[in-house]
Amino acid sequence: MNGSTEKEPGMSEKSQFPLDSYGVLNTITAYQQAAAVSTGVETGLFTALASGRQTSVDVAEACETHPVPTRSLLDALSGMGFLHRDIGDNAEPHYRLAGAAVELAAGGALVDLVRKEAYLATQWQSLEKTVRTGTPIIAPWRTRLADDPSATRSFLRALVTLARLIGADLTRVPELGEGRDVIDAGGGLGSYAVPLAAGGARVRLVELATVAEWCREELEGSAIEVIEADLLTDVALGVEESSADSVLFSHLLHDLSDEDALVVLRKAVDALRPGGAVVILEIPGDAPLPLGGLFDLMMQIETPGRARQSDELIQLLAAAGFENIHRADVADPNLVLIGERS
């Protein structure tokens, strides 16, 4: 031996860590930025600034918070780009909303998303338990619906915002296009049903009874038909057999075990007309790093399912009886797979 140490693949010449020291530090302290944004929402800081420029004392008074940490929070959020920090003639800083912070004021679209991630952040602290036991930490979805309907409805609204921000444009998928009779199976509050209906598809959204009721309220006046059904137990996903041109599963299969995923896919076969198509939208486990691996871990914490690799999803579709399985052209990290009923 010559005393040299062989480097691991991907490691830099300067360090045996793939990240430099500041990269490691930024990664392990990222929770601080999330907590600052969440605290800004929950204290009403962003709402207080919706009326215009204010000093930290003004904000603390409006939010009934302590002025010293309030100023520190304002400065931190300014450094993160959520606020503008202006120095007046008297050198007393004034703060105002910047960029996305407008949507973090009361009623803004991002509020539900911040609350969703703040809740999930607490669950990530128990990741070691899931890794050791293979058991999800979060209660099953049906239990959460029954025990805390307000939080679960907020969770679903956050998914609508996520779809708007980073979701795939499914209106470009011909199988979901104008004139197609589409079943949106487990479609939540219409994250994808709404743009598909606006694009000319005839959409039936199938959901559990509680979510279906919320969906009718949220989508009142739209052309989307909302159907109450249990995807795992009702025949043909709760619709008439051989009545649909396409069935959409958007971000649903990752919630399910392999066995249950096969159940709903086979029920989709029954719902489709001969020659009809199933369309799967997922963030796969092999999405660009680190998102794919972290999303898979999230599913382990939250559900009996997992973020499957692309080839595993293809195998599931084939096992359910779909043919001519192919990908649609959508941007990462989204994956859209299409399979045809023979």
C-alpha cells in the first residue's frame, strides 16, 4: 500500500464529502427556512404586511408578538427573498411583501401548502422509526378524513396549488383531450379535472364520500360530474362498465400497496371501453435526484405505498392487462405513462 486513499465516485478533490462544508451545512439546516416561513404564516406576519410597508414594531403590534424576535424573523424572511427591507431616512427598516409572499397573506393559495409541509416536517422527525420497522408514521388517509376533516381538506387544497406550480400539463395528452370521456379516479378537489374540463374533456371525478362532498362545493358551477365511490371495492371504479374513453390516476398509485394498485388498475380496465386508455401521472422513485429518493421516503412515512421506479410502474400496468404502454412527453420530475385496453 502507498498510503493513498481511494476516493468514492462523485467525491471532489478537495473533500471526501460529495458536498463541500457549506453545502452540508445548508442541507442539514434547511428546516430553519421552512420554520421561518411557517411561523410567518401562523403569526399573521404576511397578512399584517398585506396593507403595505411597516416597521418591525408595527408588525409585532399587529401580530401580538414580541418585537425583538419579530424583527429577527422579518430580517430572515427578507434574506430569503420573501420580503423587501427598506431603510428610511431615520434608519428604521420598513418591510413589505415580495414575490410569492403575496400568496402567503390570509387566503393566499400557498398557505395550505405551507401548512401541509409544516405538518409533514414533524413526521419526518420520526423517519428512523419507519426505516427500522417498515411502518408508516402517519395515520391512514381514511382515518385522517374522519378524525381531522379540516386538516385533510387543507391538505387537498395544497395539492391543487402543487399541481398548478409543478404539475404536468395533462391537457397536452391526447388521451385526455377534447371530446374524451375521462374518469379522474381519486382526483381530490379537481387538481387536474379542472384544466381537463376547461380543455374540452368530459370529466367524471370519483372520490370517497367526504371528499366528493367537498369537491362539489369547490367546483360548484363547473361541468365536472362528481361521483361518490370507493376505488378499492366498487365495481369499475363506481362508474358504468365500459363507459369511459380514459381513466386518469394522478398521484394515486404511490399511496397504494402493489396489491391494491393492481386492484384499482384492473377496475380501470372494467371502466374503459375497448381501446380505451389508462393514464398514470406520478413522480417516480427514479425522478432526478434528490427528489425521487426523498419522495419515495415520504411515501414510506405516509402510506402503505411507495414512489415506484418507472419500470416498476410499467410492470404494474402490464400485470393489470394493459398493452402498448408508452410515455407521454412531459417535463421532469413528472412521469406520464399511458396503457391501452385491448
